[in-house]
Amino acid sequence: MKQSGTSALLQDAVLDMASSVASALRGGGHAPDDITTGGGPSGDLELAAARVLGADLVLPTVLCGIPPTADRLDLIRRTLEAFPPRPEAPPTVRWSHWALRRALRQADPSGSGSDERRPPEPDAAWLDGVPWPFLTHQLAVLASLALPGQDCAPARAARARTLDVARGFVRAVRRRDWLQAAGAGRWLTLLPDVPETLGLAAGLDFVELMGGDDPRVLLQVRAARLTGAGALV
């Protein structure tokens, strides 16, 4: 029972953080109350929620040019320190940690660690030749890497398989997996040669309509629209 209660608290904390970021992305970006203040989570729960949301914590900076608050930058630093990937961590965990480190360097170029070289990329061989449903699932988990003008191995893997990601988007919509569909749609806004017959814009509208009660879905859809509109890099 205790574990179930803790999981529910963590899920609520993640949703609160995602809602704050999604709010900042609305209409090109208006800075919301910071996620680390007010009635938000605190302590270990706050760090765990930040770990789940990852590099998307600074999306309002990357896509809308909203300066990050000192509290948010401090939260990212503390999250990186608290949750280094273990040796046996799955690739998505390693890549999420890498993305958060990169996000901190870009959001706070004059802060501590700004002179650190770009962290080496984790291994990406686990994406080589995988079936398209698995590829789409993994890319959706790593949707925080889908950023305009920023390259990495998963992004290169996605660019080489646009049609497979498009198939994965359609499959996720049909399965009513709105979070996966939103993540795949976010990647598709960056990929070359997306079929016009896919109707990506209308598809994202539908995903928002059906799954927009989940702030994580809303965050991904708004990020996709800003990316597709040529937002600030």
C-alpha cells in the first residue's frame, strides 16, 4: 500500500511539472509560476519528478526563449547529482540523463559547469535495425531529444526511418496511446519527407483532443507545434 501511495504521489508531481511546462509553451510562451514553488512537490519527490520529465524542464527556454529561473536550474543540477545512471541502466535512462546534462549547459551557459565539454553520447546501437513499433516506442520515451537544430544519435536514427516513425504514430493513435502518439508526432515535425497523406497537423489536433487531459500529452503536442512552426532554437 505504501508503495502504491508513493507511486501515486510521484505521478501527481510529474503531472504538475508537465502542466507548468505546457502552460509556458501555450501561445508561444508565457512564463508560469515556477514548478519548484507554491504547492508543488518538494524534496526527494521533486527530484524524482524532475528526473521523469527530464530535459523538457527547459523547453520554454529552448522553444520560446523564456529565461530559466534560478530555482529551475538548481532543480536540474540537484536531479543530475541525485540520479546518475547505474551501470545496468537501460539505454533510454542513459540518454535521458545525457539530454538533461545538455539542457543544463544550454540553458545556463554562464553557470557552473558551463566550461564542461559536451558530454559523450551514450551508445545508440540498441536502435539499429529494430522493428518499427519498438523504434517508435523508444523515440517517444526520448521525445525530449526531439529539438530543432540539435543533433544526436537517436535523432539520426529517426531521420533514417521517417516512414517507420509515421507508421508508429498511426499505430499509437489507433491504440489510443496518446502519450506515445504525441511523442512520435513531435519527432515527425523534425523528420524529412513526412508523407502529406499522414495529415500530421490534423493528427496532432486529434491527439490533443483525445489525450489533452494528460499534461504530458499536452506538453508534447505543444512542443511539436512550436517545433513545426520554426520556434527559437
